[in-house]
Amino acid sequence: MLLHVGLYVLCSAAILQAVCQILPAPFIDEIFHIPQAQHYCNGSFSEGNNAPQKEYAMMKIQALTISMFPVNYFFSFLYYTDPGSTLFVLAAYLANLKSMHKTSAFLGLFSVFFRQTNIVWVLFLAGCTAVKEMVKADSIEKIETSPDIKDKLVRFLVGIVSAAIKYLLVIDNFLRILKLVWPYLFVLASFAMFILINGGIVLGDKLNHEVSLHAPQLLYFFGFALFFSSPFLISLSQIRNFFAAVVKNPLKFMTFALICILLIIKYTHIHIFVLSDNRHYTFYLCRYVLKYPLFRLLLVPLYIYAGWAMNQRLDSPRCLGIWKLVLLICICAVTVPQKLIEVRYFIIPYILFRVNIRVTEMYQVVLEFLLYFLINAFTLYVFFTKEIVWPDINDPQRIIW
């Protein structure tokens, strides 16, 4: 066997040498593939021209940067469930995008073992699947009774037939969607049984993790996203466009502002944990900013701009209006019921937003990388150098997210 392999390699090498001698220049039947082959042989596995090269480089930097997302990156070094939770939700989302729905649902189920609220992202995956199929079903709306039919009886009969076809198509689409989303529904049904048996979602300290209507959490998330994605959401052109939109639709933005003010006044909660635990950045945020009603209200324009800019950035073909609505509902579901202001709750919503925004400029990607790098450096510096002494605990405490 070895002799045969050796002879095969020798003969192939001799033939290759002979071919190279008679073809000193690149030879291929489709000449535009030559640059691609040359880039491939040089170890550059993009499509072989400047634009894909740039896009490939941007994707690599973005992947590295998102892996360094400060909140998730920091907790990767501590005994927290967030890195594993994030990993399995993103893996489930990737499988969903590849239409591997059973795999996606299984990964989503596994993510629930890390954090029970991840069941919301299983619902999100089911919603993404349904939205994708609904977009394909545009033909339902195109079935109309022809205006050329003059006879009333005939028009009536044709209308009945048309309505029946529409109904059957709706049923057919519903069954097709159900066939795709049933793995997610199985996970959701299993979780519903868990809630009944457990007496609630929380496994541990139920008393301090009660469900409450904390609507400003959504606004806090908008501010959080604006800060961490500032290279993409803040620019002079975007600010000008925002003010132009406000001038064009003042009533709409005034309504948004009034809703925000109402939510802040009526539904703001400051959890006792936040004001009593000085190891977290949220302690200082609440103590010096959110504790004061006037400061909370002064942030409303920032929240409105953040929501507007985020909506503008979600403009890829996948991010249709109904898809954005599903994402918004799920973000509300994982943040609004939480009385405790905890930035770890924002990790998965933020990353799902971030991976779906359109990025066109390399400098924005580089700025994001530098922003994350500096935040991580600062966070780790504070963690390593700043010690807090608690009288009832012997070991020194440290500041974390």
C-alpha cells in the first residue's frame, strides 16, 4: 500500500512539474478567477478583490471586538453564568439563521439552564422563523377579484372562491410555519411546565427577584446601547438627521417624550441591592444620577435619540419592521420585569442588536475596538487595584460591573 501511495505521489509530482514548465503564466478557462486563485494561494481566503478583502477584514475585527464586549468579557474571568448563557443563545441564533431549527431549539433549551430568562430568546427565535416565512407569503395579498367581471352573481361567486383560496393559503402558511417552529414551541411548553412545578421562573432567591413593572429599564438599555455602540450611532450627520426628523414630526417625538416621562415618574424602582452594594458600577450610577428625579428626566432626550439611532441602524434586509418589533418585545420581556438594575441583563439584547446593524466604515470598527479595549483596561485596573473593606466580611471586596 505504501509503495502504491509513493508511486502515486511521485508520478503526480512529475506531472505537476511538467505542467508548470509548459505553463509559466496563470492558466484558467475563466480568466477573472485568476486573482481569486492567487489570493487563495497567498493565504487570503476572501473573494480576491479590494471590496471583499475590506469586508472580510471588517468582519474579523468585528468578531474580535464583540468577543471583547466589556460586560461579558469581564465576567468570563469570574464564576458567572453569563458567558455560557451568551454562547448558547448566539449559537442558537446562528443555527436559526441557517434554518437548522431543531438544533437551534436544542441550543436555546441548553441556554435556559444557564439563565431562565433565556426562554425569551427561544421565543425570539420562533418569531424570527415565523417572520421569515410570512415574508415569503406575500402572494396571499395578491389574489383579487378581477374588476373586469361585470355580472354581480359571477363576481360574488368569484369572490367566494378567492376568499376560500386565501383562507386555504393562510392555513397552508400557518401549517408550514408550525412545522418549522414546533421545536421552539416544545421548549416553550416544557418551560411552562417548569414554571408550574417550580412556582415561578426563579430557582434561587425568589424574594429578592420578584417580577415588577420597571418600564424605565428599556430606556436604560437604550442608553447602554448608545454608549457601547457610539462609533456607529453618534456622528454629526446622524445628529443632523435626528433633528430634521424631530422638526418634520414634532408631534410624534413629543409623544415619545411624554411617554418616557410618564414611565420614569410612575414606574422607576431602585432595588435595595443597588443602593446597598458598593461593589457595582450601578451603585454609583444610581447614587449620583438616577437617584434624583430631575436627572432622570434630563436623560429623556438621550433615550429618544438612542432609540431612533438604533432603529436607523437596523436596516439590513433581515431587519424588517415586524422583525424589529419582535426584537423590541423580547428586549422588554427580559428587562422590564426586573426591579434590579443589572447590566448583565443587557448583554444578550445588546449583542443581538450589534450583530444585526449595518457597518460600512472601517474607522467605526476600529473606534469600537479601541473603545472596548480602553473600557476593559479601565475595568480590570479598578478591579485589581481598588479594594473595599466590609466590616462583616474578612476578605477585601472589589468593584465589578
